[in-house]
Amino acid sequence: MQTFEMLLYGTNDGRTDPLYDENSKKWIAGGQGFKDALSFVETVYKEKLGPDVSDALDPNVMTRVRGEWLPQGKLGIALDGSWLPQDWLPGSGHEWPEWSKKLGLAAMPTQNGQAPGKVSMSGGWTWSIPAKAGNPDLAFEFIKTMQTKANAQKWYVANSGIAVREDVAEDPAYVDAQPGIKFFTDLVATTHYRPAYPAYPKVSTAIQEAMEGVTTGDTSVDEAASNYADALKDATDNQVVER
């Protein structure tokens, strides 16, 4: 979501989903947009515009991004999200009180500047009650209490999250609570959401494998795209449409 899908969703017309075709209810394999996104990743590492490959593939790389590279001015651009400032709050272990003066925020542009001109990806979260909860009515009352305006607002600010209540999003106390909150909240109007289907985790793994291939140089863009198409068929029981 923070790398490849940001690129991929910026290659289309901003209306159709480049990963999943809602009309046919099938996953999309191939396509120039997919290859263009891989080509961007390939260029970053071929031309040494990003971190060393060993660092990029390190499972702890984001800890270094948040705790070292950004605060120390060693990283020019990080594709990240609204949650990032929580790592710099007092008591976080990576305190960086001056981050908003040192670090700028900018929306990710679409590939050719096509409307809407920017691209954003969102995952999502929820409060939920298990089907076998022992006391679902009380659990629901608890959720209602957590999601009152006052409690929800406190949670969003503490978690550097984006308000899901419009009355909170419009409240000056929320908007002014932390630098960047308004910027990220305004992106919701044009954000995309990863396909919420059971096969998505496997699709996500196939994307990561395609990315890793071009990052290390072990596979070409065409080979990685072809391998992804094959993996996609296995991941979705062949529910695939070619582009």
C-alpha cells in the first residue's frame, strides 16, 4: 500500500480499480499500469535513488525510517501515512518535537498529473464484536461509548488517526490538535481502498514478490509481471481477467 499500490493506483483514470474489476468480479492481471509501477521501483534501485537493497528488504526498515533516516535528514521522500507522527510524540521512544518544521507533507501525484492529480491508499480499521461473544449487547454498548464524539476525538488524536466521524473531522480542536491532521483528513475525499476480499492477502504477497524481483534485479519488469499473473491465478482460484 505504501509503495507499489500508491504507484499503481496513480496510473489509471482515478475511477476504475486497477487491481480488481468490480464488473466481472475478477482480479486484474497484467496491464501497462502494473508494468509502469514496477518500472518505477526498478528505476529507484537501478539508479541508486533509494536505500541499499539489503536495507530495503530488511523487515525492520520502517523502524529505521521513523527513528533514524527522517529525523537525521538522511531520507528525502518517504511514502507513509497519517499514523507516522505518533512515533515522534513524547514517550514514543523516537521523540522528534520539531518534525513539523523539518518535514513537509505532499500528496502523491498521479502518473501524468491526470485527475484528480493525487493518489492515496487507505486500509481501514473497525471495532467489532465476535460472533461468539458472551455478552454482545454489553460489548455493543462499550463500542458506542468509545465512539462518542469526545472519546472518538481523543482516540484519533492520540493515535494520529483520521476521524471517521464528520463532526469530529470538522471540530477545530481535532483539526488543530497535531500538525498534519487536516492534510491527511482532506485526502480521504480522493483516497482508494485496498480490495476487501478474502483473496487479498495472497494477492498482496504476490505483489510483494513481483516488487522484490525488480528491486533486487533478479527479474525484469516483464518477467515480474508475468510471474504475478501466474501467482494471481493460484491465489484467486483463476478468477482473473487479463488487461
